[in-house]
Amino acid sequence: MALDKDCLFCKIIAGEIPSTKVYEDEYVYAFKDIEPIAPVHYLFVPKTHICCAKKLGSDADHSMYAAKVFEAISKVAADEKIESFRVINNCGEDAGQSVMHVHFHMVAGRKMGWGEQSLG
């Protein structure tokens, strides 16, 4: 697990910044978003520093983290009996990525329309 000492999400993973954990295994850490846009709004992050989605395919280790994130999302949805949800990833500043550590938003608990606001 390679963390970046200057990265907000790496600090959360390391326990240096508090968060409300919803899931953790050796590959993924998930926590409640501090500015939720829906009744359920969780962030799923790999427990290694990868800047963005375009780097997920750059090597086999990075690709494995993408699979582990989606396995974690599926487990949380099943455990919490969430039948319908949206998963969002923003890649790069122009796409709305505000923390340069790849992460996936899981939002649920309300009806959502197409073309809603971007999430960081």
C-alpha cells in the first residue's frame, strides 16, 4: 500500500483525518461523504494512491483495485439492502475531480435524473 503524504484521501485511509467508515478491507476504504447529495452518499477509494481513473489501466495492480472497489460497492449495497444506486467517477479537474486520488461515489436513497450535477 503506497500512500501519498500530501493526499487528503491517503490521510483518511491512514486514520490521520477522521471519517465515518462504512467498509474496509485490505484493498478498499469506504466512508460517508461529508457533503452528501443523497440520503446515501459514500466514497470508495483504493488503499493505495492512484491519481485518477485513466491510471487504473496502466498496470495489472491498478486494474485489480478497480475490480476490488466494485466488489466493495456490491457488498455494501447487499449488506445495506440498497436496490438502486448510482456510481460516479470524475477523472481530472475539468470533469469535476477535486481530490486527485481515484474515488467512486455511491449515491442512493432518492430518485435521480439524468444529467445531474457533477460530483468531485
